Amino acid sequence: MLAASSSAFVLWAAMSGGRAPSGAARLLSFAPLRSVGRYSYAIYIFHNLLHQLVGEPWLMARFGKLPPLPIAFVYALVVFAVSYVAAFCSYHALEKHFLKLKRFFERG
């Protein structure tokens, strides 16, 4: 449901031709949302790595295939927070320095 509503919002914003209503513009310029967007690819990479190496074995050993909903929710929040911190560090230690090199590879 979240993926579908997010996709619908992005599609709606794209179809508005850059003239998003003020509410959407405010939402899209919300600093925490922009921050997650900046680090989103690294969050994606790190969350999967964390889940496969640490989370899934721990959850399976402790709760079996289906952990209780509150445990799953807290687990998701912790994995997101740790992934965000790892992505933040990765961006500032590595990625932004490589992004500066783009100017040497631009097409003229």
C-alpha cells in the first residue's frame, strides 16, 4: 500500500508539469524527506545487508518465521535508523567526493 501510494504521488507530481500545488511543494521540500532522498540508494543497500547478515538470522532464531507485529515494527525502525546512519557516513566519507569528479566526465 505504501509503495502504491508513493508511486501515485510521484506520478501525480510528475504529471503536474513542475507546477505542484503548494501542499505538495511543501511536502517535497520537507528537510527530513529530502535527507532520506539524498541517502536513499545507500539506505537501500545497507538495509538489505543489515537484514541479511544480522536481522534475519536473529529474528528467525528468536521468533521463527513470523515475529510479533510490535517486534517487527521496532525491528524495521532500528534497521532504518542504522541504515540511515551508515548511508550518511558513506555519503560524506566517499560518495560526495566521487560526485565532485563528475565535471571531468560531462559531455560538451
